[in-house]
Amino acid sequence: MSSLFSNLDDKKKFALLGLAGVSVVAVGTYAYLQRSKEKRETSATHQEDDWEKPFNLSVDQMKQMIKDFQSEMDKGLQSTTSSSMKMLTSFTSKPTGKEKGSYYALDLGGTNFRVIKLELQGNKVIGASVKQQYTISQEAMRGTAEQLFGFIADCINNFISTEKPSSSKFVLGFTFSFPVNQTKISSGTLISWTKGFTTKGVEGNDVVKLLNNEFQKRRISAEVAALANDTVGTMVARCYEDDTCEMGLILGTGTNACYSEKVSNIKKLLGGFNKDNMIINMEWGAFGDGTNFLPLTKADKQLDQFSLNPGKQLFEKMISGMYLGEIVRQILLDLVDRNRLSKGFSSSELLKKAYCFETSFITLTENDNSSELTEVQKLLEERLAIVSTVKERQLLKHICHVVSQRAARLSAAAVVAVLSKINRLQKVTVAVDGGVFEHLPGFREEMERFMKLLAPSSSIQLVLQKDGSGNGAAIIAATTQN
Ligand code: GLC
């Protein structure tokens, strides 16, 4: 992730940093470090520093966001252009659990690409799977369609050379984790890239066609039976074995969700669909774009301004793994600007590099429970050439915590918004995948706590659906084969 952005210097900050004087910070005033979560939300008396206040989202703020979120959902179901959330039709519904056989999937969503072979037993049980992971080069992410889809086709060739498919033509599902306009299950046009991809010649084109072209060139005899977003794959993988699942959620490099909607509510639907419900890929990472619904902080605005897609995916930029570390860095830069951190920080050239503070550093920092935060000290020295005091490290740990907890609260509010909209707040399962959910300390707990605060009578179960995105695409491919 860092290499992706290593060339992007934040010029304005660079200039400001040059002016920043050297001073020792009054971090001693951060006595609030130890206070309880409850106190943080409700106490009017504790000393909150100015950077922190806008990050501590209240229940009332989140209740308002839920209203705005639901109204955007409504608008997105009416027409293709009136909402910040695209609410894309997937032409997929829940599987029965009886789908049976051997199916393949391709999973493209971030810097890794996976090929999967999955055995479905037909009795709600997912059997054995074989998986192979490949790394997508920077050239493929930023080059031409032929490079990207050619690379994918080469990976399949490599996979099937070791995994003999049972028939000469094999059926596969393609997880493509970007916003795609679909008018049927087996094709779709990329609307716009997200998550740092800029490959030319793909936006506005059918990604299945692009893939088939490369298959043909290599004489690969494969049929792409289904195209799916990763949220849809994750949800379907859970639904295969669990009837209570109504929602799929990704909290990883990017963030997005899908849910099962009544077809009669999808007013904009083009093309027929012969089931009562269809899974909607919300593209919720774009919630709030072009509106003032989101409580954006100075750090969020800075991050957005210098991002590859300014003004876009604002909700995603507050929540997902691609950005959380950068938010922490923006807060640090602000504190440096205001002479609140010592020379160790203000003189670090490395800290001036955008995205140098990776989201994995948040995990490491929050997991360091030593009294002097020695792991954090090592990290700062080795990765950012920063010599720090214990108090600065405590402050950094607190910043990481606040940034991560805000992301959890926003995610919680959005889940409650969706489930209350479809009247499914009780005994419901949400299938979740992604490193932010899986690895950020306390993230899941804060999400659960906040969902309860927002909907006290709810019983929402968040389940980690590992590898759901790929497995689900194989299941969706199976649903197309009768
Ligand atoms: C981005 C993509 C979306 C995907 C999400 C999670 O938001 O636009 O399609 O589901 O990342 O990977």
C-alpha cells in the first residue's frame, strides 16, 4: 500500500513543515488517555484536545447520519444518478444451499489476485477448496486493460496447469470489487476505478468481455458465468450455509456493503429478474460525496485533497484500511504544525511522505501494551526515523485508537441504517470480511457496542466470512447452472 503512494508528496504540508518550529509538547495534559469509553462519549468535563473533538462521534450525530443514509438508499433505488450511493443491481439472489459441484472463481479486488476451485456439497456445506494467490504489479494496476486482464488470464493458465479441471470447459465466477453497472449476471461495465487502480481502457467497458478476449488469445476454454462484487460474494458465501444472513460487508482496503432488497422496491431496475429479492451492491464508500452529510475533519479534508480521486469515496476514506494510517499521519502533521510535537517528529523527512504511516502501524501501536511502548518506539525509529518520548508515543497510541474507533462507529451506524431500513434488526447475520474488521484491535467490539447504542433492541451478529468474496463468486456461478 505504501509503495503505491510513495511518490505522492503532500506539497502543502511539506511547505508548512519547513516552518514548524521545534518545541517540546505539553503532552502531559493528555491525562484523558486512560479514561473509559463511556466517559469519552458523555463527559462534558474531560479535557479534549482540539484535534480530537470532531473525531468523537456521538450517538446523536450517528442517528442523524442514519436518516441521511437511508434517504440516499431510497434515492439510489429510484434512479441511477440521484444519490451518492449507486445502489447497483447484481442480478443475484440468495443461493438455496443445494448448489452442487466443482466451480472456479477469480477474485480481483486489491493488490492481490486469487484463483479458487471450490467443491460444493449441495447440503449447505462448502467442501474442499484449492487457492492460489498472485500479486498484481504496479504496471498492471496502472497500465493498460490488456496488461491487467492478460495477467489474470496468465494466472488462470498457471492454476489449471496444476489443477486439472473436471471438464474441458470450466465454469467460473469473477469477483471484481469495483463499481460495475450490471444488466445481467454475466457481464458488467466498470463505472470508475477505486482503491488506487487507474488501468486505462477499462472504465466504460465490459470487464467480462475484456477477460474473455485474453482467454481467447490464450485458448483458455472458460465460461464466466457470473460477475460479482466482493460484498455480494461474501454475503452469498454465508447465505449458502446460513439462512439468517441479510447483508455482506467489506472492511478492508476499501469498504462497501450489500443487502437483499425486494425487487418491487428497485424502481430503476432495467431488464427482468424472476425472483422476489435481489442483492444490491450499495457502493457505500461513496456515501456523502457531493453533500455535507459527513462530519469531515481537517485531516479528512487534507487526505482527500491530495488523494488520487478528490471528492470521491469520502465515506471509504474515513473507514478503510487504505486510508486510516494516512488520517493518523495527517493528525500528526497538524500537531507538528502547531508545535505540539518535538523535534523527533518535526524533523522527520519520512513523515512528510504521504501514506508512510501504514494502517498496519495502527494495529501494532494499539497492540503494544508495554509501559514505555517499546514496539512503537522501534517502529517510529526504524520506519520513520523518529526519536520519540514516552508521552508522544502514548499520544500516538491514543490518536490511533480514536481514528480506528471513529471508523467502527461510522460502520456500525451504516449497518444499522441498512438493517432497520429492511426491518431486519433482530436475529440477523452480517457476513464481514477484511483486515480492518479482522485485525484492528477493538474494532469489532466498538462496532457491536455502537450498534447496540443506536438500536438497543437489535440482535445483529457480525461473522467473519474469511475468503467469502471468492467462494461466493463460485457459488453464484453454480446458481446459474440449474
Ligand atoms: C471499493 C469498491 C467496491 C468494493 C470495496 C471493498 O469501495 O468501489 O466495489 O466492494 O472497495 O473492496
